[in-house]
Amino acid sequence: MTGLKEILKRNTMLIVLIFVMILFEVLISNRSNGFSSLFKPTNITNLINQNGYVVILTCGMLLCILTGGNIDLSIGSIVALVGAIAGVLIVNWHLNIYLSILLCLGVGLLLGAWQAFWIAYVKIPPFIVTLSGMLAFRGFAWLILGGLTISSFPDEYSRYFNSYLPEPGNPGTTYAVTIGVALVVCLLSVVAQVASRLKKIRKQYDVEPLWELLLRLVFGSFVILATGHLLGKDKGIPVILILLGVVVLVYWFFTNNTVPGRRLYAMGGNEKAARLSGVNTDRLMFFCYANMGFLSALAALICVARFDTANPSAGLNYELDAIGACFIGGASAYGGVGTIFGCIIGAVFMGVLNNGMSLLGMGADWQRTVKGLVLLAAVVFDVVSQTRKRAN
């Protein structure tokens, strides 16, 4: 019974996500008399395309939060500024697309490094530095664009972030390829998880019960195949989904299988103890905020491709979406606790909320209210849990 309680506790957010999706499905079906559904193929495709930036920004925000509950308020403004630079380079100056992408990613990295220097080495609180960046970078975006928008990016650029594999044409081929890819992903996922369990057993680590592993494999395979089925019924695999998969796997590997990644958790748990044990906490802090700038630039490139415009108002409230996804996904407000996959569940939860409420016809005012209450509930749950742990 205790083991079951632990499993339910570890997967609370996943259970809540499933419940919310079922609730939205019932409400949407009743409202439309069965003519609309949250699980329509087009809705799943839109969910991925519309929330790709949240997943990318969430991976970077988690690293900042792990350092001790720190956040980055400037990422939305970096998205606007890098998007403005991309518009000028690609549309106005007709610069080589690959060179433009590299320059934009470099600008994002430099902006992140600028803030990281003041945070890590001058010891100015991250809240103050990133608040300054939020205002300054947004101002630069307005200056570069002159308050106007730049539109009509070339198709050659858009296809790197806004196309599908295989290219839409024969529906039968699209479905077959998509399901084939889903089957391969399922197989790789099963092999990786089984190999991880066997490796832990060889090293005499504690492992979860076999039935829990089987349940996770069955559920994960069902989700992958169901997603592949729905995407195959629409346009195929969005290129953005492939990019998101690469980003998530890279940051999952970094946080779970590298020395700097494990040191991040140690730093968030007790920064002073980590420093005394030889961890260069200043360098780690610098890395986290420089990395956040890089991922913000990547999100900017995705956003300008999706909207086909560079707008000085772009990226508004993106930082709140990323922060909300992290806390909803189980990251601790005190730092040192959180996982990449947990935060991805948080990002999906935010996307489902947005999509579901839009399909129900709820206004932007109610959508903001609901998301604010959900975020508060997630943080309250974390604080109460931490208080109980200390009491025990």
C-alpha cells in the first residue's frame, strides 16, 4: 500500500493531466453535440505547434530554478529582440538563412551571458538582473523594428520550423510513415528503459517493482502510438516535434547523466555545502543563465517562422508560461528538485488548458484567471509538501 501511495505521489501531475484532458473532452463534446473533440487530429497538431516554445523555454527555466528557486524574467523580451534581428537579417537584408540562424543563436547566447555575468560574478539577484533585461531587451526590439512588424519570411526558412514529414501529399503514405516512426520510437523507449533497469540491478541500486515498469512501458507506448495515429490522420509529423524531442533528450541526459547536471541539484539543495565540497557554483550559475538566453533565441526562431512576422510585442508573458510549466511539473520553489520530463508534463498541461479553454469559447480574461489559480495551487502544494518533510 505504501508503494502504491509513493507511485501515485510521484505521478500526481500526470494523473491530473489525464483527468483534465478527459474533463475537457466531455465538456467540448457536450458543447458541440459531438462535432468537436480535444483529440481531433488537427487539435493535436495545433497543440504541438502552438506550445513548442513553452517546451524549449521550460527546459532552460528548470535549470535556473534548480539553482535555488531562481527564475529568468527576460526570456519573452529576448524572444522579441532575437525575432526582430531575424526579421532584419532574413527579410530586409536577405542574408544567408543558415548564417542568420547562427547569428541569432549567438545573439541570444550573448544576451544570456550578459545577464549571467552580473548574476554569477557580481552577485546581483537574478530577479533584478532579469527584470532589467526584460525592460531593456524589449526596448531594443522596439528600436530595431521602429514599432513596426516585418513579415513574409522566405519559404526556405519557414520549412525548417513549420513543415511536416513526410511532406503532405498522399494521405496513405503520410499515415504509414508516421505510424512507422511511432513504432520505432516505442521500441527505442522500451529498450532504453529496460536497459536502464538492468544497469541499476547490476550496480545493486534500488529499482521500482517490475509491475510498475511494465505499467509505465504500456502507458508510454500507448501515448506514443496514439499520438502517431492522430498526427498521421492530419499532416504527418511536425518538424517542430522532432526539434523538441532532440532538445528534451539533450537536457534530460544533461540533468541525469552528467557531473554538472548532478551538481545543479546539489547546488539547489544546499549551495554553501556544494561550494565547500568543491563545486564551482558561480560557473554553474553563469551556465544556466547563458543557456537560458540561447534557448530563448531558439524559441524566437520558431515563433517568427510560425507567425511569419517579427513583432516587437512578441514573446509577451512567455516567461510566465515557462515558470508555470516548471512549477506545475513538480519543480520546487526552493530549488534542487525537478525533472525535465516532469516539466514537459507541466508544459503539456499548460497547452491543454489553453487549447481546451479556447475550444470551449472562454475569453482571455478567464483563461488567465484559471492559469493563475493552477500555478498558485502547484506552488502551494510544493510548499506544503516541503513543510511536512521538515516537520518529519
